[in-house]
Amino acid sequence: MKRPSLLGAAWLVLKKDWQIEWRTRARLTAIIFFSLATLLLFSFAMGPDIVTLRAHAPGYLWLGLLFASVLSLGESFRVEAENQALTGLVLTPVEPRAIFIGKVLGNASLLFVLSLVLLPVAVALYDVDLGRDPLSLVLVLFLGCVGISAPGTVYSAISANARARDVMLPLLLFPVLVPLLLAAVSATKFTLQPDPQEQLGSWLKLLTAFDLIYLSVGFLLFPKVAEED
Amino acid sequence: MALALEALDISKRFGARWALSRLSFTLEAGRSLLLTGHNGSGKTTLLRLIATASFPTAGVLKVMGYHSQDEREALRPLVGLVSHASFHYEDLSAAQNLTLTAKFLGVEQPASVVTGLLDRMGLVARADSPVRQFSAGMRKRLAIARLLMRAPKVALLDEPFGELDPAGIAQMEGLIQELQRQGTSVVLATHLVEQGQRLTHERLHLEGGRKVTPV
């Protein structure tokens, strides 16, 4: 018997998450409708001024993704807490760091799919121009989704067994994500609107740095979170 | 003779409550242990410590010669636990759950191994049903299939007869005896003392987390 490597085990964890999502489709359906409702409410709240809507579209897009991510991350570890499945994985044994990588990729991929679904909605509601720099836009969305998922996976695992987990996750996560959101909103703005001072590169670097820092921190901390004392 | 279990003054605390207190015992490899005691006496906690799902607050626990905390990576492949929690994913089918375990264990030809185990546990007809639709007894059978796939050196069974029908109980007894014939040390926690004594060599009775002589 040859056990899978760290990345092989992470791939199995990711595939398992996709299998569960494909069987139920509960998480994706919920976050799509939730974020659609959020974007719609923002457009109603701002009124019919198309210039204002276009200017604030990146912020609304990322707020929609952020709120949906709380639902998605919470559900991601609810399935692990049920029947103590996470403990079962650790005892199999699966290296906790492989579980972390697999869960981050699973959460990030779901958020990324959601972000792609929301783009045409943003066109319809906020009249944004997706054709200005589409490749950079996709890159920003990808980096932002990874940036939400890396600390989100750790905090979601911490709060999964807590009594007030639905309250605890956003309380822990939102303050950490402030720099990421700032960078993601600004970078998205410069892919949708003119960027005369060429600021996009700096924001992309900040997004990348945030991702690397939180992926490393999660990689180091997750074994402590996944195992009981 | 090598020791399967060696507990030296182990204690486990949850908050202010001591679930196990200064417990010492040994079990030779290949021999089996019956774990008895009232609800809350510490049986499940002890099984979780041996399985490395949790670690002693004080004392030293060695399983198959490995320190349960410091050498847990080497120890975990040698220990299998059937617990109150089944460790299965509710939204995956029985076959998918077992296949996942097989792939993590690096089992060659996982499909045929999984089908064989499901057939043996009488679950092959429901192989593609999600575990969410399973009865408690079927979940227990699936958990045992998972244990058999691991072929552990130490098998930890927490109330294995609970939720099983008479045929399932007879099958479970047969499986315990088969594991013992293969040299596996079985630690059996049950309230069915007579049945447990028939299947094991030694007995450890717990009261309030302490080892006591059974009355």
C-alpha cells in the first residue's frame, strides 16, 4: 500500500468536497441566490444614477462575495463536524496540512465560480465594462477568492464546533480581511475603469502578498486546529 | 512479550472535570481487553486517547511501543476505532466513503476491495445510497467495514453491539474473533459484560475515571 503524497492527499480532499457539492448542490445554490439578492439590494439602495452605480460596483461585488463566503465557509466545516468526519480523516491518517490545502482549494474554487456568475449580473445592474482588461479582472477575482479562503478555512475550522459558530466566524474573519478587501476592490476598480497612474500592479502585489502570508500561516497553524489537545 | 498498550499514570481533564485519573495498565500484543464501567466512567475517553483522537493531560500512553502524542504519525496506521461517531460523510454514498478511505490508505484496486467489504457487511445493495439515508445499524456496519479495510494492530470498539440486529451481533462476534486470530489486540468497551468477557482475555473496570476492581 502506497499512501498518497501531501499534494495527492490534498487533491483527494478537494475531490471529496466537489463530490459532496455535486451530490447536494446546496452550498453553490445558496451562495448564488444570497449574493444575487445582495447585489440587487445595493443597486436599489443607490438609486438609478448609473455613474454612481458604476463607480461603486467593485465594492458591491466584493461585499456580495464576502457575505456569501461566510455561508460557504461555515457549510464547508459543518460537513466535517457532522459525525466527526474531520477527526476520521486525521485518524485515517491524513496529514492535516493536506486537509488544509484541499479545503482552501475547495472553498476558493467555489467562490471563484460564484464570482464569475456575478460578473454578468454586475453588467446588468451596474453597467460595468468587462471588456477593458478581462484577464486582469479574472486574476484579481482568483487572488481575492484565495485570500478569503485561506484565513477563512482556519477560522471556519476553529468555529465549527463552537456553540455560536454562525456569529463567531464573521467576527473572527472580517477584521483580518480588511486589507484584502481594500486591495481587491481597488484592483477590480482599475480593471473596470481607466487606470491612468497604473496602480493595478501595486494592488495585485498586495493581493498576492496577502494570499502568500495567510496560506503560510494556515499551513503552519491548521494541524493545531484539526487535532484535539 | 511486546506490549500493545502501556498506560503509565495517565489522566485526562476536560475543563475542571477529570475524565480519567492516574490510570495505569498494560496489555500484551495479541491479547484483548474488555473495558467496562457506567456511563461517564471514562471508557470512550480512554479509547479516544488510544486512537490518538485526543491526548493525555498527564502521564504517558504507549500503543504498540509508540508514544501516543509524540509518535502519532507512525502510530495512527496501526490503530482503528469504531466509535459512537461514524466518521462518515453523510452526503456521500457508502461506496464513496469507503473508496475515499481506501485511496488515503493507498489500497491497490480500491473498487474491488470496497465492493468486497460492502458485500461482507451486507451493504452492497445500498452501496450507492447516501449515508444520510442509513439506519444506525447500517452506519455501524459501514464503520466496521472501514475498520477492516485498515487491518489494524489494535482495534478499538466502543459499544460495537449497540444498534445491531441479532444477525449483526453474531457477525460482530465472529469479526472480533477473526481479528484476534489475525493477532489484533481488541479493546472492547461494552455494557454487555458476559458477552464481552467471552470475547476477551482481560478486563479493566472504570469508575469515575479510575481503575477499580469490579464487584
